[in-house]
Amino acid sequence: MSTEQQRRQAIKDHSPLPGDNFVYGVLTTGIFCLPICPSRRPRDENVRLFDTPVQAIQNGYRPCRRCHPLGDIAAPSTATVIALCRLIEAAERKPTLTELSAQSGWSAHHLQRQFKAVAGISPHQYGVAIRRRRAQQQLRYKQSLTLSAHLAGFDSTSHLHAVAGNTLGMKPGQYRQAGKDMALRFAIAESSLGSVLVAESERGICAVTIGDDPSVLLQDFEQEFSGATLLPGNSEFDQRVAMVITLIDDPHQITQAPRDLLPLDIRGTAFQQQVWAALQTIPTGQTLSYQALAVKLGKPTAARAVAQACASNRLAVLVPCHRIVRTDGGLSGYRWGVGRKAALLDREREPSDK
Ligand SMILES: [Zn+2]
């Protein structure tokens, strides 16, 4: 077995390691690759190493479409076993061998053998492992989330701590008027600037917040969206979450404006909407002062109100209020920490070929 260092070097060199079938998953995209993959290299801290492709799949990663890390083992039997893994993951109750057998069209005996050959463990062991992982995740959020056991049915990828699927028992909050009867899904993922909570309604992304402590993000979310019904996560949402993380970690990977890529559900007063729309026209790598933005809006005396609207932005990074600075160039405040604002601006100013 190669060392982690050898594997990381192999990834950098785009070269295979003889006798080692390891793959690497990219935390921000949920994709896994062979070391030889021609794709752009992720940041070191976003790389997860797996001994086999199946391990990566079991951890919720999807195979890359460029390097096809399943290669020859993507035989029909492998595809069937992977489909069965997904079935076991999605089921509320662990499916019986008879049910799996009916699903696959294989005899129980053949199924056991094939499953073990591909996944390395029996379907029963796999079901137990999945449930243990869920129980651990639930435990982590028990204090802040009053979700029913249904929650466990919706964790789709390992880099998402929580993707909920039920009604939160939340206190009434300021968002109640607007958020009442909203159906939301949310996830918390890790970025290089801390935990990121992303929520979306049926209309689009309605919240992106950044913080050090995921449980604090959850508490704020609960307060703001009290009474909302939660929808189960799905892979499309996972991809949107991954895109938000990429915008934070490596903004130059995404050349289009976020609003052209992601549906946004922005709610606020008419004036706030104007300010937030104007913020979205500031290109990556550039900044504007509150005063200049007020002038741009045709309200040169409204710099203060502009600053307030920036401070009430709910969509970190997607509505780039971090690109607003003081007239003297000072950073002034940032709802999610001035250190993060500085880091975001630094990254955006870096040349894109770096
Ligand atoms: Zn690849």
C-alpha cells in the first residue's frame, strides 16, 4: 500500500501508482477521479483518498466523466450492485435480501456473491454501516435540530452534514411573514472559509451563510425560516451546493455570474432588491464603495441605506456584498466576518491562471 504522500504526489503528477487502485474524491464537487485524470487539480484540503472506486461511491462520490474511474469494473454486475447500494441508502428501513433479490433479478445466493465481490461487504453489513453513519450524523445535530427520524433518509453525500426532510420545530422569527408556507431544502458543507449553509426554496437559493460552527448556522436558519416545511435533498441540489463552495474556494473556476447559473430566490423590500441586483453586476475581482453604489442607483444621498441593505443580504457570495468597500478602500464590516471578506477579495483578485 502506498503512503498518503505518494498518493498525493501521484495526483499532482497525473500518474498512476503501480499496484495501487486508489482514487481521489473532490469534496467541493462530489466527484471522484483516477490520479491520471486530466482535470484541474483541486486544492489539497479538498482531496479525499479512497483505496478503491467502490469506497468512493460508498462515501457518496460520483465517478468523473473524463477519466471514468470505474473503467472496466463498470460491468453490468457492478452497475447493479451500485444501484442496490443506492437503494439501501435511500430506504427508510433496511431492505430484506428477498427485496434486493427481486429488485436486481438475481437469486439471493448470486446477489450475496456479486455484492461482496464489488462492495467488499455483504448487503446486510452495508445496510448496518449506512445506518450507523446516519445515526452519528443525527447525533451531531440533535441539539439544534428537532427533526424526526425521517431525517436519516436524506443524507446523500458524505460532505453534506445534514440534508433534512421534515418540518423543523422552530421558533417564530422575522422571516415568518415571507417564509410562511415555504418549502425548503438545506445543506451544510465545508469550505476553506468555514461551514456554509445553503438553503433553497422551490424558486431558487434563498440563503447562503458562512460561519465557524455549523450548529450556530443551523440555529440562525431555524430562526429565520421558522415554520417552513423541509424538502428532501437531491443530487441537483448537491451540485448547486458544490457550486457555492467552489465560488468560495476557487472563484476563478466559475466564469459565469452566479445568477446565470443558479436560480435565486431573493426576498426583500424594493430598495433592498435594487441594491442586491446592483451588487450582482460588480464583476469578480472588482470592488465598489457604498457611495459609488448609491450613485449608480441614482440615489447619491442614500449611501447609508445602501450599507444597511448590504448588511441584510442573505446570500453570501452569490450576492457579492463582499465587493463593497469604504470610499477610502477600507474593508468595513461583513456579516460573515471581515477576515472572510478579505480572503474572498484576495482570491478574486488572483490571476485566474494561478
Ligand atoms: Zn476525472
